[in-house]
Amino acid sequence: MNISPKVIAPAIFNIILIGVVAAIAGITPDLLTFLGPWSGVAYLGVAAIGTALAGYIKRDPARDTFNEGAGTLPVQGE
């Protein structure tokens, strides 16, 4: 089973980013206090946006539309 790099990259990036966000929240817990009860959501939102961007930016050669012949099936009769 071949897992797409567009799935693996965001998963790894999410683990790293959650650790970074947790460290920032531990070091400066008052960073987002102006948001009140929504500060936890904002911390997770940073991780979610970063994960989505990592998946968007990562290229998958099997699904690359500019790579002629990658991921295509041969046409019958040619």
C-alpha cells in the first residue's frame, strides 16, 4: 500500500507543530489571553492552518498534472 506524500507530510508537520504550539503556550501562557475562552481554539487553529498548508504545498508525483505519463493508464489501440 502506497500512502500519498500529501497525507504523510501534513501528519508529520501536525505532530511537530502541535509540539511547538504547546511549547509556546507553556512558555507564554498569556500570549492569547485577549481572546478569553477562545485562546485554546486559536492555538489549535494555528496548528490546523499549518497542517492544511503543508498538505497543500507538498507535491505528489503520481498526481502531478504537469508530469506527463505519471499516474496515467495506457490507451488501448496505441
